[in-house]
Amino acid sequence: MTSPPVQLQAITPSLPTRRDKAVAPFRIMTWISKTITLLGAVLLGHACYSAQEHSALQSFKAATTTLTSTSAVASLPIDIAIETVVATLVILLGLVLGTRPLRPIQWNVWAGKIEREGEEGFLDSEGEMNRDFVGNPFSFLETRPGFVDIRKQRKEFAGWIKNSGPQ
Amino acid sequence: MSSERELQISPIVQEAVMNNSKTLYNLQSLTASLFGVGAGILGLESYSGFLFYVVCSLLTTMLFYVLRVAPTSLPSGKAAFDASRYFRSQFEFWTGGLMNGLAGFILTWTLFYGLVRA
């Protein structure tokens, strides 16, 4: 009956080492996605500033020279438009790459993934264990006590009674 | 409905469903605000702005499918554009982004339109 605590002690220290091994690829993925997002944000900021300057210049022109029509205010230069669209797509790519990994929703697929990959399949993008991770659903099968030979125990008990019982 | 029986035969992990839909929801809310910034800078108005949002939102879901769902979904025998490995409702997966981020999109759209064209 003392076996379960011993097994628990054997299992618990092995968790951090597994986690350390799994951290590296997730860190790299996070780093890539953050770099892409930052690049896109710089582009988008530049495009926003350019558009604002263009608009201010147009309104200044319209105010000083009354001959030109005001319809020029609405049109944006094509390079600013292209920069905006490209920046949006770049940030979008960075954000999608930065999402947390998904988990299978069907119980058999999910449990099979845990069985094959252990905790590494369930780390989020920061390399941290998720709080709602419940662990291997089959672990109770692996740590349960073996079968008890009740007849053998009865025989032993009967022998013990015979030897030391009636005195 | 026979879905009750199917659920008994192949059960669903609720926390995995929650995790996946939360991931998708966060992405859609964030990108919707981003599209608002883009639409505001481009100076889109009325229908063209909403069209921009619809196209970009579908593009987001498409990119999410290609980068996150397809690499593990296709080898497991699912058909293309079938996200049933990770999401229960296909319709919700493909079109949920349209409603999730609309408020954030309009907010940043009007804000940046006003900022740029002051």
C-alpha cells in the first residue's frame, strides 16, 4: 500500500525537465511572430503619418489657392494606399502566427495526442503550461495497483492462523 | 436528434473547445481593430469600408485555417476546408469573425478616419 506515494515522487521531478526541452521552439515561434507584427506596426504607423501629412498639405493648398477643386483632398496617393494594405497584411500574418496552438476536440484524438506527445503538445505560445491542462487521462491506468491474488492471501492467512493462532 | 448518440460514441472535450474558440475569438477581435485602422487610413466610406472588412475578415479565417488548422487536420484524414478537428460548428468557424469584430472595426475605422482627415 506504500507504492502510490513512491510513484508520485518519481513522476513529479520529471515534469520540469520535459518542459525545459519544449520551451525552445515555442520561444522561436513567438519571437518570429512578434518581429513580424512589430515590422507591420512600423509600416502602418508610417502610412498613417504619411496619409495625415498628405491630407494636411491638400487642405493647405485648397485654402491658399482657391482655383483648384477640393476633390483632390479625398484621393490618397497610390504608394500610401499600397503601404497601408501591405502593413495590414503583415500584421495579420504576425498575429496569426502568434496564436496559441489548438487542441483536438474529439476525446479520442485529444487523449491520443497526450499519450504520444505528453505535456509538450499542450504548452501555449509562451512555453508555459496551460492552467486547465488536466494531464494524461490514462495515468490512473498506469499507476493503479496490480491485481490481488485473494486465494493466495487466504492460504497464507490460514497458514498463519494454523501456526500461531490457537494458543 | 442523432447527435446525442454520436456524442456518446465519440465524446467532445469541453475545455479543448473553449481553448480553441477563445483563441479564434481573440485573433478576430484584434485583427478587426487592425482592419479599422487600415480602412480609416485608406479613407474608405460606407459600403466600400464594410466590403473591406468582410474581405479582410474572411482572409483572416483563411490564413488561420492554412497556418494553424490545416497542418494537422489534413494528415488526419479531414477534407480540405474542414475544421471539424478543432471546431464543432463549421459555419461558426468560417463566418463567426464577421460578427465578433464588427464593433471594434467601426470604432477604429471612424477614429482613424477622423484623425487622418482632420
